[in-house]
Amino acid sequence: MTQTFDIAVIGATGTVGETLVQILEELDFPVGALHLLASSESAGASVPFRGKNVRVREVDEFDFSKVQLAFFAAGPAVTLSFAPRATAAGCSLIDLSGALPAEQAPQVVPEANAQVLDDLKKPFQVGSPSPCASYLAVLLAPLRGLLDIQRVSVTANLAVSAQGREAVSELARQTAELLNVRPLEPRFFDRQMAFNLLAQVGTPDAQGHTPLEKRLVHELRSLLELPLLKISATCVQAPVFFGDSLSVSLQLAAAVDLGAVNRLLASAPGIELVEEGDYPTAVGDAVGQDVVYVGRVRAGIDDPAELNVWLTSDNVRKGAALNAVQLAQLLIKRLV
């Protein structure tokens, strides 16, 4: 008989939390008892799992000794409040919020640096990085042996779902208002989001960089084990419900062999390489899928040591929930 594991999902009523529960079912994860947890405002709701509706309870009252593994899919404040309680109870955890320092909970993407898990001790604490860092790690990890990457420049066009249900509802409301020629009053966003691009996601620091951009840089260096890698990151809010799209430029030490790059990407785990002459989109390809779609692989216009790539992926599913569940699949082998 297959061993089962009692699981907790904190933030179970959020977009990532609900998708995480869905993937646990899709992948037939060996769940024994499933405990769905959230704030007092969300307690009492229910989430479907294996033909039943599982009631959501308050995380404040939960005894973490009841579970072997917990997914923290709420915000950083929730992780910082309850992660110590979980580990003190002997519960391993996967944090999706980025709140825990890398020394405590190393960031892991299975396609890039799964070997990091070998050095951890129970109860395990692992970070599942931001979606953008996950996509880039999936893209760059197989290229490390082929290319001497000197610099990474990325412009990330982010879906509003990264900011939760309220942001999704706001984009839908703004779109309806504009299409019906009604006056638009921004609520969640500080200005018009529908049919627009916002040049920053979050509040910038004194140097003009937002927390999400700094998190991307820090996590990508860690995932690739290249602490001195030069990275330039700009995160843009796009009027898209689900699915991020990234324009990536790599500065290399030598001229790029496009044939070798394409062969590597075509066989790399977690990547779907789109044939030359075509390109992937978030809506047409990525949403609801479990891979990173890559296209427009090309050298620089006047620099043969420059490699440019376009990629798109489902931010909630592939970028967040699936990566966390894949980490759990690797961890339970070590929990036995």
C-alpha cells in the first residue's frame, strides 16, 4: 500500500492555493488528510478535492503536528508568523512567499537545482521562488554548460493574477467600464490598467527598483549558483489575467551557436520550444499548461555574442503551484 502524507495548504482560498490543491489531485499526490487553512475572513469557505468539498479553517487555530508537510501559499507576513510554529511541530514546509532567508529555506526549481535538497535535514524548509525566477531558471539551467553567460537582461510582462483575485476583478471591471463607454475610476490599481501597461509592479526603493525586481535577481543568482551574475530586471504590469511573458537578452563571452542552443532547449525538461517562424503567447499557449514556452531564439542584430529569447508561461500554475508540488514530490521521498 502506498504511504500517504497529511498535508496543509495555507492560503487555500487564493488563486495559487486553489490551483495547488487542484494539481495535488491531478498528479494523484499521496495525500492522506488535507487541511485547508486561511485567514479568519476566508475561513468557512470550501475547496473541491477528490469529489468532496473540503472546508477551510483558520490558520491561527491549527496544530501543525497533525501534518508532515505544509505549503505556505499566502503572503510573507503569514509565513513569518506561522512557519516557526510549523517547524517546531516537526512539520516540513514549502514557502511560496519568499519570506524566509535562503540560508533557512533555499530556493529550488526541480529542473535547475534539485540537488540542493540532498543537503537538507528534517524538518525540511524549502522555498519555491517567484514565477519569473522559476521560468528563467528553467530556461538558463540547461544552457549553463554551453554558454558563458556574462549578463542577463529581462523585461517581464506580468499578469494581474500575481496580485490576487482583487486585481483580476479590477481588470475585468475596468475593461467592462471602458467597453461600455462609462467613466473609469481606478480602485485596486492607481491608474487605468485595462488596455494599458504600467511601468512598475510595486513601490520602488530609492534607486528605483521594486521588491519584485530585487527578488527576481536574488533568486535567479541562487538558483543558477552564480552569485556574481549581472542581472537587469524590469517588471511591467500587463493587462492580462493569467500568463507572464518575458523578453530575455543574454550577453555571452563568445558568439552564440544557435543550432546548439535550439537543440538543447528542444530536449530540456520543462520547456516547449516553438518552431522557428512562430512564437508563443500567454493566452494562446501558456495558460493552463505545465511548461515554459520558448520562441524567437535569435542572436543580436549587430552582436553575435548576444542571445535573445521570448518566453511565456502560466504564472499561477507553472510558475507557482506546480513548482511547489514538484518540490513536494521530491521531498516526500526523503520524509519516508
